[in-house]
Amino acid sequence: MYRPLADEIRPENIDDVVGQKHILAQGSMLRRIIDSGQIPNMIFYGPSGTGKTTVARIIAKKTNRTLRKLNATTAGIADIKQIIDELDTFLTPGGVLLYLDEIQYFNKKQQQSLLEFIEDGRITLIASTTENPYFCVFNAILSRSTVFEFKSVPTSEIEKAVERAVGIMNSRRDTPARLEDGVVRRIAMSCGGDVRKAVNSVELLFSASFDRDFISLEDAAAISQKSAMRYDRDGDEHFDILSALMKSLRGSDPDAALHYLARVLETGDLTGACRRILCSASEDVGLAYPQAVPIVKACVDSALQLGLPEGRLPLAEACILLATWPKSNSAYTAIGKAQADVKAGRSGSIPRELQNVHADGTGFEREQGYKYPHDYPGHWVRQQYLPDEIKNVRYYEYGDNKIEQIAKSYWDEIKK
């Protein structure tokens, strides 16, 4: 019976697991829990192919509990009931360690059906999810579990798994295949931090080279011609990449901004990129260079009209400009303070001199008292604009950039 290489190569002990050193290294919390043999309910959160299932299997072997595995995409209440029926029988003498994959697909009723047995310890739950567990796992389960985050595996760690996979595939051949320099690294780099994808690529590469004793870098590139980068428009990866794009623009790093732009465009998400770039023009460059908004808007409009792949050019231009322009968040901060006051009810009546003079009804006509600024030197006259309750509040503070400081100097001279 055919057995996928990714399953055959699965590590049997913690030391052979690639990546996840932050939770599996000697002395780390999860490693100490595993070594103790006292396994609590846990939720493994992270991208696919990062070792969640592997670690769960290793944990099951280190305990006296029977491993049962369910995938929430296909399992239901009947499957849970079958496991519950096995409790306290010779089939599960030490209880059950239930590995529930993709727990986010279980509804509230399905998740809560496990509560009683998790509570009394007959079932130890290890659940995995690629989505944020604080959003997709119900509080009753979450409060009884410890969350451990699995991260994308670094290229250097994936290379170890790729080399091991190559060794296994060569052991099956009469004449081992020779790999061109760079093949292992190319496979490791193009799997998006997913060990399973890297191992599958090795298996596919050897299958396609069954009659050859040499595997070229060109072959490896053909196997991974479309980047296997992680990206899920409805999941964390979507927001992580877009967030990284905007924070790179804010941080004035044009190289990082272009990198994340390329990752977004690789998925075809032109709209998501345009939205973040437009926002950065006002939020991060702001009044340090007010012309950023119309310039970036023109770039975005061009990109949307051109579509991909040509649309990458005006967006790249916009990213470089935003990343290299001076920054000011004075407008962002000012409107935030003003909105906070309004939401908190700190407002008051609009001063009489600012009210609409035409709104006065018969019998209420009276001198409004409004002073028309253009009638005064410098087109400015001192008068109160804010309501009495907050007349001395200040929301806007001039930024320390050249343009805002010029404006400050101008008005300091006029208002002195």
C-alpha cells in the first residue's frame, strides 16, 4: 500500500522535529511538559506543515493513553460519541488522548460535547488549528487548555528534512540520483515554511526523474515554479502580510515594503494592497507631505486600471515613495483624540457666533457676533470656536517635519 513520503519521514521523537525551537528546545515549556508525562489539554495553533500532528503523536507515545485522531472537517457528533463509548473499557485502559485537527470547523455543540470528559480527565484534548484559537475555539474549551503557537519553519531547518527525504528516495533506487548544487535549498525556500510541502516536492521530483541519475536545479525550479507561499484571504496569513506591508511603509523600509507587496501580488490580491498603500499615505506620511495622497491615489488608480501583472509597477512606485518620504501621524493622532472626546460625551453647545444665522426663527433674531476672518490683517481674528465645555482642548500638535514646522512658524507670527 502506498504511503506518502511525508508520513514515512515523520519524526518519532522530539529531537528530530525540525523548527519550533521556541517551544521544543531543551528547557522550554512544552518540552518540559512532554518530558514530565503529565499532559494537559492543549491547543496547537499555527500554519499547516509545521509539526502539530507530529508532536501530538510523539506526546501520545510518551503517555499511557490511547491516541484517537479526528479531523473536524469530516467528523461529527457520532464520531465523538464512538470515542466516548470506548472510555473505561479495555480499549482505553489509561484514557484517551484525542487529537482533534482543524478544531475551528467544530461548532459550539460539537466542542461542548467533550467538556464533561475533559473536565474529569478521561479525555486529554490536543486540538490544532490554523486560525487564531481565541476567535474560533469556544471559551469553555479555551479556558481548560493551554495554547502553544507553532511558527513557519525556517529554511535552514527545512533543508534538514529535505536532505533526509532525498536520502530515503535514493535508498529506493538502484543507482542514487545526484543533485545539482542548490536543489535542496531551492526546494526548502519555495515551500513557504511548510515541511510537508517540501517533502512532497522531493517525492514528486524523484518520481519525475525515475529514469535519470541527475536532478538539476531547473527540475527543482519546475516543481516549485509557483511559490508555495502561505496566504489565506480569510485567515491570519492574509492580515499578517498586509499588516507587514503597511508597517514596513511606516517604518521607512522600502526593501521590506517591496517584499511584502510582492507576496500580496503573488496571490493576486490587488485590492488589498491598494487599500493599505492608500491608507499609509494619510496615516503615516500625512501632513509631512500632503501631496502624498493625490500621488498615491494616482498610482492606485493606474494599478487598478492596468490590472496584474502591469499594475505592480505603479504600486511599487507608490511603496518606494511612501517608504522614503518623511513621516507624520499628527492628523491621525488629532482625529483620534477628537473622536474619543465625542464618544465620551465631551462636546457641548456650538457657540452662538458659529451657528447658522438663517436658522433663527421669527422673534429670535439677534446679533450673531461672528467675526469674519478675512476682514482682519493676516485673515485671522481671535474668537472662540470650540464649545465652552472644551474651549481649551488641543487635539492637533504640529509635527517636527519641515512642512508642518513652516506652518507653525507662520501661525505663531500671525497669532502672537
